[in-house]
Amino acid sequence: MEVTMDPLFLAWSYFRRRKFQQCADICTKLLQDGPYDQAAWSLKTRAFTEMVYIDETEVDQEGIAELMLDESSIAQVARPGTSLRLPGTSQGGGPTQAVRPMTQSGRPITGFVRPSTQSGRPGTMEQAIKTPRTASTARPVTGATGRFIRLGTASMLTNPDGPFINLSRLNLAKYSQKPHLSRTLFEYIFHHENDIKNALDLAAQATEHAQFKDWWWKVQLGKCYYRLGLYREAEKQFRSALNHQEVVDTYLYLAKVYQRLDQPITALNLFKQGLDHFPGEVTLLTGIARIHEEMNNITSATEYYKDVLKQDNTHVEAIACIGSNHFYTDQPEIALRFYRRLLQMGVYNCQLYNNLGLCCFYAQQYDMTLSSFERALALVASDEEQADVWYNIGHVAVGIGDLTLAYQCFKLALAFNNDHAEAYNNLAVLELRKGRVEQSKAFLQTAASLAPHMYEPHFNLSILSDKIGDLQSSYTAAQKSEDAFPEHVDTQQLLKLLREHFAAL
Amino acid sequence: MPEVKSIFREVLPKQGQLSMEDVPTMILCKPKLLPLKSVTLEKLEKMQMEAQEAVKQQELAMKEQSL
């Protein structure tokens, strides 16, 4: 007779090797034989949770409803340097828009993108609704209709026998009494089912059962409140959890609450407090750097990213951010070293090769430029990425004076992403060189409507209108350019000139 | 080599005014470094893709059944 391994042991082994589907399959069989097998049940919930687990400290998604109908803000117009919502208020000596491109929310582009930085805060309702139509990252209407809920429903759809645990028939009170089952069940409900209300119920009953002495349940309660948008309640839970036990994660969650409440200074203080207890903790240092970066204080952000690298010299985010900062402060050769370091560490994707290509070109290492871009093109994952790579190749072509190639590159960028405003603008400049005024004007108008946050199309349109004698349009375009970039000298000169013209009339 | 004599001599106009006109020119948008993606973001996107695929497959299967 063949000796078989104990199925539960095998399931555990699969779980440890992160083969969650096999683990869940074995558990399903075990549960068919004995529906009351708690070990198998618990393991199956854990396997399902791990399949869709994402780091909750990293996840943050603001919907339009949360943005525009914000009840937690204290003042309509915050004082400079105290809010994340006024991007232009604190210039920390970083490069201006003339050198460093802006994202749609009016922040300089960063070297690293996280779920929470994907889409900044637009200023008006109109912009908020418009943004998803033009960017590759769509903003959900509210946080509740975002990515989480889609993932939750999808995980149910794929199971033909319906969900593994029927939450509506679950006796939460019973489970909350059993500490060995309640935690895995909670994580399952929170991560896999995304049913925050039930998760909150379970957590509330469990923390009561633990006589309000268990920090873990308090953190979970805080997480639920945060997801439900009850930030002050979440803050209370996290604070209380910190009184029981100092944990790095709790600091991160609490800082997330303060960032959502638009209190960056409080968040910074909290991080520093956390650093007193956990000196040199990388996640806390990164948190500080991110806040500085979001407040447009690139110089001090870079300082903190350097601190991060002193602790952990393989930190991808820190290397990427410092690299991009060097690139935009006119030191492409140093940026190149940072990106090369990332390559040595095994990062291998389209974005990295694109950045390497750009750095090589501007650091005058022409032999590597085109081969890097070729690799980037070979590694693209989406049309938007492809468009961006072609756009950058277009810049190389402009740099070597091959305007035909540049023209083709920008056209290709538009073929892959029809909303690429920068490509429209550059194409317009090339068209004007060929003497096609109408075509150029059309491209500029398209660019301006696609990306009202950029000053270049407005400024170019202003110059173009000025040249063909349409002073009124020139003036309105120049004003828009000034709105987008108040410090731009050429715009101001143009405006001054136009005002003189109008005064003379 | 500071002592090499150049055959070209600098010419500075002695008469009249030297003027330079600053003509505003069209500007290009700047080259764009692409931000790297965090592990969490990559996993989110991967899961979303997989979920979409799974839903598509199921819908296809449903259509075939109804036909």
C-alpha cells in the first residue's frame, strides 16, 4: 500500500511555498470530508487572503467624492507650507516647471509611483471629472467604487460554487470568541471579500472579547474606519493601539490618516516620534521623504532619501527619486549612475531603460542611447508606455537635429496614445518650422485642451497668434500660460508687450 | 596650451550700437523620465488584469452556453 502524506501537512507545505491555489484545493477536499475541520478552514482563509494580499500601508485611493466633498479640511485656504493641497506654496529650491515637467495636479513628476501618488489632487470639480478621461490612471467616483470593490467581486465571480464563506450567514459573535479563528477570518473578510462593514463588526466584537487590551484588534478597527472614511475614529484606534504596543505599522497607518486629513506637519512629527522608538527605520524615513516631496520640497526630500539609502542601499524608491532629481537639476551623468545601480540590482523594465536612454543621451554617452531605447521598446507593457518611450526618442532626434525622425517619433507617440499632450505641443513646434501655421495652431489647441496644467501649449499659442496678428487670442493664451506658470519670464514679457499694444490703440 | 596664437582675431564693432533682440521662440515640452512602479502598484495592476481576464473568460463561456 502506498504511503501518502498527510493532506493537511501537504497543504501547509504548499502554503509556505506560496502555492496558494494548490493549498486551497487540498483544504477544499478536507472540508468536504469534514466540514468542521477548523485547521483546514483557517488555512484556506489564509491561502485566499494571501492570493490577493496587498500592503495596506501603501494603498490609498481617493475618489472624486472624497476629494470634492471633503468635510475634514479646517480652512478653505491653508497657510503656506501646511497643506498638501497647495502644491506651489513651498518652493524648496527645486527646479521650476521650465525644466521639470509637471503632473496634472501641478506637482513636479517624481521618480517613483505608488498607488497613492498616482493621481494628485485636482483643484476644481471640473478638473477632477476631466482628469480620468485624459490620463491613463482613471479616478473612481468614490473610494467605494474603486479598485478594491472590483477586485472583491472578481474573486467571487471566478468561483463557480459561489463564495467560500457566506458572510451574511456567518455568526460573527461566535467567531469573535475564538481568537485562533477570528484573526484569519478578519483578514479574509477585509482583504478578499472587501466587505468592510462585516469586518468592522467582527473587529468590534473581538476587541470587546479581548477586553480592549489587544493592540492588534485596535489596529484592525482603525483600518476599517479608515476605509469607511471615518478618519477621526481611525485616529483614536491607532493612538490607543500605540499606547499598548509600539509597532512601526501603526505609525504608518496613523500617518496615513493625517495625510488624508491634510495635516502633513502632524504626520511629519509623528514620523519623527516613531523614529525615536525605531531609530533608522526605513519605512518611516521614506514616509518623511514622501511628504516633503508632495509638499514640493524636493531638496529636503532628497536629503531624507539619502538617509534611507544609508540604512538600506537597495531601496528602489530612494534611488529612483534621487536619480530623477539629479536628471532635472542638470546632472544627467550622476542620474545615470543611480539608474545603472538599479539595473545592477535586477530591476528590468521599460521605464528603467527609457530613463537610462535619456540619461545616456544628455550625459553624451551616445553609444548607449539608442540601444537602451530599443530595449525599452521591447519591454513595453502598455500603449501608454510605448507612447512615452517614442516621445522621448523624439527628443533625442530633436537633439541630434534629425527633425524628420523627430516628427515621426512624435506622430508614433500620438498613434499609441491619442491624449499625449506633450507630443501634440512638440509636433506643433515642428509644424511651424515647416511653415504650416494652421496645422500648428490646431495641434497647440488640442494640447492646451488636453492638458490645461501645462504652460507650454498656451505660451506657444500666444506667440503664434502674436505673429499672425491675432493679438486678442495671443493675450488670452498668455494669461492662461501665466496661470499655469506664474514665474515664466518670457510669458510676462509677452504680456507686457501686448498690454503696451492695447494701451496704444 | 595658452600660448597658441590664433589666426582669427576678435572683431568688435567700434561704431554704431551693438544690439541684441530677444525674440520669444516656441518651446518644446521637456523630456519625461518615466517613474518606476512600486511593488504594490505592480501587484494591484496584475491582479486587476487577471480579474478582468477571468471575467472575460466567464462571459465567453456564458455566451457559448446560451448559443
